Amino acid sequence: MTIAEAIKEYRKLHGLTQSDLAIRINRTIRCVRLYEAGSITPSISVLEKIFNIPFDEFITNELINKGVI
């Protein structure tokens, strides 16, 4: 799963619109759309705001899900 796919899935799973997420992370709706399209990649600090967890925990979860660790 790409970062773009993860952002979109997380947003939908939590019942957020793109506008809701934009407000939550202090970005524009256009920016959220670009994140979800994979056109731009959010910074680590923005990823932490989106997923509401420290980045290292996010990466660890992804590695576990992929069977790497």
C-alpha cells in the first residue's frame, strides 16, 4: 500500500471528508487531494498529524504488515 492509499483509506475509515482532514492537519483541500493522488508526499510531521501516531510507529506497523519484521 502506498502512502497515498493509506491516507485515503485512513480518512474514509474514520469517516472524514477531505475537507475535515484538511482542517485537522492545517492544509488545503487541494493539498489533501494531491496527497491522496500521490502527486505530492506529505512531510513526516504531516503524516504524524494525519495518522495521529508517531512516524516510527507508523513505519513499524507497515513493516509488520508486510512481513518484513
